Amino acid sequence: MPKKVDQDQRRAELLVAVWQVIARDGMENVTVRTLARETGFSAGTLAHYFADKDDILVSALRLSHEQIAARWEEKLEGLRGLEAFRVLVLDNLPLDDERELETRLAMNYWVRAVTHEHVVSSQWRKGPPLFSRLTDLAAEGQELGQIVRDEEPEAIAERFHALIDGLSLHSLLYADRLSRDRQVELMEVEFRRLEISDGTTAIGRENTMEERDA
């Protein structure tokens, strides 16, 4: 009796192979032929799972986003405020092989979005809501008296989002200079700038600033 194939599992395995091809060879080199060679499946088998190249690329990114979002939920469970903010930020840096692959994948899509605007599916831009999560956690940290209140939560989120993207890109371009440990060191400096660690409450800090400026 033929072995029953789990279609979703097979599709996911194929998409992981797509990640490897994109990270190694670039998005332009993802073709049905290269994917068939990478996975060992025939072009006909691949056509059973994907309509065309765009479907392959969009599906690969969507699966990556789903796995990232699931990892966030696991890591952030039970955490609040600054602690959760710190965990979320660090999780979005390429600090292990899995996240480095995610970074390489994302960078390839960025290039595609910039250089092929007319053919890029809007789905390529939709990922886990990092900016909104950072904003919510920054606001929560301020409410808990953990994060300084001299900056709006949206501004904090924007700054850290940019730091994540900048460090991620530079880690790929200048790996000898920007190691994984160095990325953490640089980000820890930014966390300390947010943290209220001298016993002063967030509101108390605001009042002190107002008295000084009066």
C-alpha cells in the first residue's frame, strides 16, 4: 500500500529548500529547475504544490513569517514591559544560524521590493507586526515605570526597528567586525538608555525634568 504523503509537511520541506537557495544564490536564481535539483523532486511534482515562481517566493516568505511569529509567542510568554521588549529586539537580530538564514532571506526580498516594484506582491511586505509589538511593549514598560517617558513609544519602536535592520544588514556585510556578541553589546547600551535604574519612577523623572526647565 502506497505511503500516505502529508501534503502540508512536503510543501513546508520544499519551502525550506527555497530558503537555502535564496540565501546561497540569490532570489533571481530560484527557478523550478534549481529547486528541483536542490530537493530531488521533479518539476512536475513541484508544479503540484506551486503555481509559478512568484507563488514559490511568496509562500517561502510567508512560512518564514509564520515561524518567526510562533517563536515570538513562545519567547514572550509571561514577559512584560522592558524584559519583553529586550527579548523581542534580540530575537530579531541574526544571533544564531536560524536567524541568520531568516535575515539573508529578508534582505533578498528587500532588494526585490526595491528593484522590481511593479512585480512585487503586496504580500511580500507583510510580516509579523514587529513595529506595533515594539510600540506596545515600550508603552507597557513606561506604564510599569521601567522605561523612561521622555520619548514616545512610537519613537522608541522606530529607533529600535531601525537598529535591528541596520545591525542585521551590517552583520552580513561586515561579519568580521560585527560579530554576534558585538551586536548584543551594542544593543545592551541602547537598553540601558531606556531603563530607569536609579530608583526614580518614570513620572518622577518627568517631574524632575520639568522642575529643571522651569
